[in-house]
Amino acid sequence: MAVDEDDRLYKIGEVCKVAEVQPYVLRYWETEFPPLAPNKSGGGQRLYTRHEIDIILRIKQLLYSEGFTIAGAKKRLEIEMASPAPAAETKPPVPSKEVDKALGEVKRELTAILRILDE
């Protein structure tokens, strides 16, 4: 039976390699970011889910790439986790003139093929 990627648990060493941060950084982030709460094995080893790794990568992006403070990153993460995912646009896109022209040509060719088949 294959383990689903979403169900797999990752040890702190694996997560550190993926996120490219030291274990003490992850342990500190756990104290500052409540959504980051890995389970612990019987021996006390931290076990992270794929969802928690995604949170870690987002925290790293907010802090290191976007320049947020810990407090700012915490607020941003709370907002992002509370808001639902954006809905897909329901309105179809307006075709460009090139697309209209190409579709018209296809329609003419199909009409010609139908005429040939009807003969």
C-alpha cells in the first residue's frame, strides 16, 4: 500500500533540508506561529505534515524574501489562512481578434467538409 504524499510525516532534518533553515529556526517559529504545531513521535521527534511544510515555506518567504517582521508575518499568515481560496473567474475571457479569425476559418473549413460529405 503506497503512502499518500499528503499523509506522510517528515522528520525535522528532512524539513530543514527542504526549507533550507536550521532546526533551531523551526523550533523558534513553532513558538511564534500557532498553525505550526508538529506532532511528536513517542521518542519526542518532531513530525511535520505536508501542510506544515507549506506553512514553513510561506513563513520563510514572508520573513526572508518579503521582509516582514515576525509580528507582521504572523498577522499576514493569520489573514491568509482565514480567507478562503479565490474563486475561479466565472466570466469567460473575451476572445482576441486573432482567435475570432482562426475560429471563423475552422468553421468555414468544417462547413466545406460537411458539404463534401453530403455529396
